[in-house]
Amino acid sequence: MPPASFVTSRQVFAIAGPAMVANLTTPLLGVVATTAIGRLGDATMLGGVAMTSVIFDCLFWLFGFLRMSTLAFTAQALGAGDTREVPAHLVRGLIVAALIGLALIALQAPMAAALIGAMGGSDGVSAAAKAYFSIRIWSAPLVLANFAVLGWLVGQARAKLALGVQVAINLINIATTIALVLWFEFGIAGAAIAAVIAEGSGLVVGLAVAIWLFRGVPRPSRAALFDSDKLKRMFAVNRDIMIRTAAMIAVFLFFTAQGARDGDVVLATNSVLNNFLMVSAFFLDGLANAAEQLCGRTLGARDRAGFVAATRLVILWGFGFALVVSATYALAGPMLIDVMTSNEELRRAARDYLWLVTLAPVLGVFAFAFDGIFIGATWAREMRNLMLLSLVLFFASWLALRPLGNTGLWIALLLHYVWRGGLQALRYPAMLRTSFPAATAGSTFLKLTAPD
């Protein structure tokens, strides 16, 4: 492997490419589950699965720090040449995943009552949701453990292996959902069981890959695993990333809830347009994965030039993808809207907001890129504080734009991208000087300079 300073576009896409493919395959799960349950002809079952899927998406997203921190710490250990710490970071991540997952199972009754009650579904939908929740919650330790495994693999730049594990989980989920729901007629329970089976199978595959990679590597000792300084740092980073993620979830939940308050047409319109945001996020998030690994590795190697090069390439490629996606939305957006809905009222409403969705990829580049950079460098406290400030600015923007109705809500969401990315970009030079104190103070992410 060449020195870390020689960060190239090829290295970026060796990580970003598989991550993008994995992201693109994930929505198939929702499509298959919705189709399978929908064919049973029971609207309450379909509503229950849809409601609980949103709950689990947010719940598991809240603990996404297991993937992010494991990735960052592993990449930093790899860059520092600390081979003993590479497997230790996976084991620590698995221990934390097990503890959190078991706690979620233990708390399932009050959580189900609170979360499902807050969603406000009908009695039939709520009953179906509780049935689904009571089974799928058992996948919690497995899902969180898979977060750690996937982060650990990407942290070593083994993105293709991570993709293989992710695709295995998705394919098993799709196959078992079809079999249990349609063939064996297990109904809503079948969809939940399928998720548990898929996550468990994925973890078996992931751990088998990890054991294969461990061969010839000294096993971490108990003392090394439970080193107090390393544990304190891990918990501090995880705490800060979790708070940051909660703030981000709050924005999207508020956006959805506010759209619902504005009526069924607005809610449905926003749901259609959210698919455009999701697709653009797939590409930008893949590049953020590359930033996490490359910035973590170069920071661990104390390689300032490589760190700056990785930052620069991720941002430049981010704008390249964003412009292509935005142009696609501008040209083909009306046709895509027509494919997603046959309701003429929704089609007209969605076209009215299409120009805002077209801006989203470009405005989101800095937000996604600097999230990856800050995570890779484990600048978690700063990222947390800036995200909380962005949350405040989002609500301030929404209040100022409230007279514009749903248009104002969309503009506030886009401005949240600007606040997130812009604040981190402004903080970046100071963090760069702090992390690489021997380097000259005048360099920024836009100019690659050699280390002193």
C-alpha cells in the first residue's frame, strides 16, 4: 500500500462505491415487506408494519454511533500501525452492542406503549404494530452488532467485504419475508421474524469474516480490551455522536410531523419528494464513508497531507455527484413523480416543490462530507455542538419562514443542510491545526500542502 499521503480518487471510490451500492439495495427491503403484507389485503397490518418500521429506523439510527465510532477508531489504529488495537475495537463494539441490545429488549413493553402510542394510529393499526414490535425488538442486539462489524470492516478499507455482508442481510431478509408471509402465511409476525433471521444470519457471516481476518493476529488481552483510558474515550465519542444523531432525527421527525399537520395532500407530497432526498443521500453518504476511513487512517498516521487530500477529494467528488443528481432531477423529475404516484393532485403539488428538491444535493455536499471528516477524526464533541446549533437554527428558520407554509418548511430543511455543513467547514481549519499542531496554520481543505 502506498504511503497515506498518496490519497487518490481510486482509494475514495474503493470505499465509496460499495457503500453506495449497499445504500441503493436497502430500500428493496421496505418495498418487499410492504408488497408482501399488502397482498394479504389487510390495511391494518400494512399500517402496522409501516408505523413500526419508522420506529425501528429511528431507534436503530440513534445507535448508529456503533458503526461510526468503530470505523473511526479502527481506521486510526490502522494508520498508527497499532495492529493489536484493530481487533480490540471490534470486540469493544460488540460488547457495547450486546449491552444496548439487551437493554432495549428488557425495556420493550414501556417502549412499545410510548412509541406506538405517540404515532397515533387506529386501534387496529396499533395492535398490528405492537405484534410486529414484540418480535422484531429481539433483533436489536443483532442489528447493533452488525453496525460494529460493518464499521470495523470499512475502517480497514475492506468495503467490498462490508458490502457482501450487507447484501447477504438484505437478500436473506427479502427471501424469508416472502417465504414466511406469503408461503407459510405467518402474516405480520412473518415479516418481523424475517428481520430477526436476516440480522442473525448477517452477524454469523460478519463474524466468520472477522475470524478469517484475525488469523495470525494476536488476540487482544482482557487488560487491553478494558483499558480505562480507551473505554472513556470510546464512551465519550459514542455519547457525542448519539446526541448529534438525536438532533438530526429531531429535524426529520419534525419535518414529517409538520407536513402531517398541514393535511393529507401535503403529507403525501412530502413523502413522494422524500424519495428524491433519499437517493441523493445514498451517493453523498457513500462518499462520507470514504471520508471516515481515509481521514481516520491519515489522522492515525499523523499524516496531515493525506488528511487534507482526502478532505479535498471527498468534497470535490461530492459536488460532482450532486450536480449530476440535481440535473437529473431537474430534467426527469416530473416523469419520476408520475411513476411514483398516479394521483393528479399529488403530481401537481410535487412538481410545485421540485425546484427545492433539485437544490438539495448541492446544498448537502458539505453536510455529508464534513460529517464523514469529523467522524473519521473523532472530532465528536465539536460535531455534537455544531449539530445542536444547527438544530436551533433550523427551528429559527422554520419560524421565520412559517408564513410560507410547506414551502417554508422545505426551505428550512435545506437551510439545515447549509447550517450543518457550513458550521463544520468554518470549524475545520481550527480542528486541523489542533490535530496536526506541527503543521503550518495557513492551509485549508481547498489547498493541499506537504507536512512540515
